[in-house]
Amino acid sequence: NPPRCLKYFLVFFLIFSSNLFAKEKVLLGIDVLARENFKSLDGKRVGLITNHTGVDSHGKRTIDWLYEADNFELLKIFTPEHGITGKIKHGALVSDDTDTKTHLPIYSLYGKYRRPTDAMLEGLDTLVFDIQDIGARFYTYTTTLAYLLEEAAKRNLEIFVLDRPNPITGTIVEGEPLEPDIQHFTAYLKIPVRHGLTVGEIAHWYNRTAKLDARLTVIKMEGWKRSLWWDETGLKFVPTSPNIQNLKAALLYSCLGALEATNVSVGRGTKKPFQMVGAPWIEGEILADRLEFFKIAGFEFKPVRFTPKFDLYKGESCGGVEIRVTDRNSARPFDLFIYIVTILRDQYPEKFVMRAQEIERVTGSKDTRSRLERNYSAEEILFLLHEKAKDFALQNKSYLLYE
């Protein structure tokens, strides 16, 4: 018989190795492109649209991969909201810059211009997009992708999208597609709030449905399945922006990002951004009790007080709730948004404010905004939204690139 210490070692090794190998080994679009020695880019003059999330599965920057390749030339870099480092706060304009390692010019697509200009694109014949999305329509990186597809189509430029996982799975769709007459930088693509698509699938869907006819190539991942959460891919999560620091915040963004169309704090300026909701006039115990009453699957709610160091209600003590995810597969964050709005609307009619235009942008329609204003119940609103989400998922199956 082996000594006791060896037994413990064997048990520990089996547990550790089973957890290690249980995780999928996903190859990102950049991994696949690099493995093929960038053959698809042979002889091209390339502009790369990326930020700090544009790294391979080992953390090497896509910028460096493309700069070091010798069969084409990387000439320019473009970057979205939050800048090349991802540290510029939300809504703040991003300036043009120079990459410190390669000394290539970096052009901002969230500054004076939101689309690349003729001058920016001069000398290029190919664009490559490699940025991590989080799965919510009003996260601005996918609007930048849509703009790039349009500009590439106008100029007959090739565009490659290096695909990345939807971190909150590709199996769940929530909310309704954006109405055609609503258009804004945070409300551009006619997809549901939680769209269930990868960036490559969004590019493929938009190119076809908008009849852009861009010369699009999606470099697909290998090993990714629609059911996978980010922490099941074997990949390290890189915070996608200053306040999306982890997978929980990414999941809850479809709720708490939408709540920024109202006058409540979503935890910006605290240690738990996009994990709490509150305001100086909210009583956390009452809000928690009301939410628990509805028995919303996948969540529980803890009354809290917090004081934001910046952003809305800076320096003011706010009552509210911390949202805990108890079952992420059954959790529906956009449903939770509807419940929170209807509760606050009914509980604090003199203090709770919904900004009409912004509510239309985050929900996707004037009808939903109207129902929220006209005291429809959460159940009445959600019955309609669930049908619209189901319709979108069924009608757009042909654009999916993964099982």
C-alpha cells in the first residue's frame, strides 16, 4: 500500500487534473490565423482594429503577431471606446496615439471620428478586427465593427474578423431586436439586448442582412461551442473596459448597463461596478424584498449601502441591493432589468426617472418604453419580449457559425 502522503498527492492530482482537462481548449481567431502563418494576409497592406483585449490564448498581442509577420505589412492601428489600453473611462473621448512597442500610428474611432476616414484608410487594402465583446447590444465595440463593415464595403477593402467567444454563452437570447427608426452609437445593430452571437457571427449576420456585400472573412475559432461560458474555455478573462472586470459583471451588464438609462447608480465608482444598484432614496431592504417576492430564477439580492467615489451620486450614501448570481444558466439579466424598473417605478413614483430616449435605446423599442411608463406589469412586458427574442433566434439560425 502507498504511504498516506502519496495517497493524498494522488487524490489532489486527480482532482486538479480532472478540473484542468474538463475545460475546453478554445483556439481564438488569432490563434488559428497565426498557426496558418497568416497565409490569408499574404502581400496585403493591413490596418488592425484592436485594443488591450486583442491577444492570443497565451496573452501575446495581436498587434505584435501582425507586426512581426513577414508576408504582409501592418501599417496602422485603430482603437475603439476606452482606447488601446482599455483604461479610458466610459464616454470620454479617445485621442490618436502611437504604439509604444511598434511605433505604429494609432487612430481613435471614439474621438473626433467614429468611422475611419479616407485619410486614415489611405494606403490600406485590408482591415483586421480583433476585439473582445461581452454579448450585449449596447456595448459599443460591435457598433464600431458595424461601421467598419460599412466603410470597407464602400471602398472595396477586404475585412477580416478574428473571432472570439461570447463570454456569456451563445445559447441565450434576451430582449427584442432594435426598431429600425432608433439609431445611436449605443443602439445601432438590429439585434436583441443579449444577442447570443460572437463578433464573427455579428459581422456575418450584418453583412448579409444589411446587404453590404463587404469582402468579409471570419477567421473562426476552434473548440468553441455555444454552450460554453468564458471560464469553461480555458482562456484568461481580460477586463474588457474599466468597469467590466470579470465574468459576473459581463453577465449582469445586460441589466445594469440598461439601468443607466435611469437615475440609479449601477455601482460605478465602487469596488463592484455592474454588480449593485442603488440611489440615496432607495431602501435596500424593501427593494430586496420586492425582488425576492417575484422569485426571479438565478438571482438573489442582498440589501447594501454604498458610496460611489465618482460618477452618479458621487460621495452620497446610496441604499440598494447587491445582485448575486446563484444559477447563471437560468439567470436572465434583461428580465431582471424589467423587474427592477417596474418595482422602482411603482415604489418611488416621485423620485425614479426613466429618460425616454435612452430607455428606447436600451430596450430597443418605443412600445416597451411606453409600456414601462404606462404601468404595465413586468410579466405583461416580458411575455411580449420573450416572444420577440424567440423569433429572432429562430429566424437567424442560418447566420450562426458554431453549434
